[in-house]
Amino acid sequence: MWSFEYTKSTTATPEQIWAYYADSTTAPLWDPLVAEIQMNGPFVTSTTGVNKASNGQKVKFVLTEVTPFSSYTEVNQLPFAQIVWTHRVTPTSAGCTFTHGVLISGPLSWLYTLLLGKSFKQGMPIASNNLARFAEAGPPPSQKQ
């Protein structure tokens, strides 16, 4: 089993951060590990989809928990392992903090950690910093008038 978390403080509100989470088309803008996300429904618990990584690899996911403006969890099933992505948003007097976490578990977790752990550990701070910058600047492009 392997896990990593990264927390970022921002002047963006939880609603501003959430707007980017809920609009999966924005993920490639702020997350260097994501090329495309295809959702098979709305951003709610039990929705499934496919995440295409920047290296072209595709992995299916299910949203196992979605609490608007607060948290969501995405689970990727891999052969003999799973990756659980957690996202938590906490309001502060200046805006909010948000924490992105990843947990790789299962019999082959050591292999997926070897293959993916370094890029997750390097990419998560970049994605968090980008997300904060975009959210502070305003709503996602799809929501701009």
C-alpha cells in the first residue's frame, strides 16, 4: 500500500474550486497528468467514466462519494489493485484549503507504486497550484458569459 497527500491554501472559495472539479472538461487545463475525462453522467455519487492520462493510458473510474463543495472520491480499478483519489475542500477566512490524496492498494500495489508513484507525487502539487490559480481567476471557461 502507498499513499500521498498534498494540501494547498487559496483565496478561492470552496464554490470556485468545486466549479472546476464538477466540470471535468477543465481537468486537462490544471492537471498535467490528465489528457481527458469522459463522465457517463453528472458529477454525483455512482457516476462512472474514463480518465485518459497524459501518456495515453485509459482507466475506468467510479465516483464513490460526492459531497458538493466539500469532498469527492474517485476509485480506479486496476488488475489486482485499486487507486483511490480523495479531494477535500475546507473553508477558511481567506478562502479555502483543499487536499488531494491518492492511495494505491491491493496485491500489485507495489508495481503500480513503482510505475506511477513518482509521477503522482510530482504532479499533485503542480495540479493543486494550477487549480488554485485558475479558480482564483474566475469560473471555468464553460461557465463564463
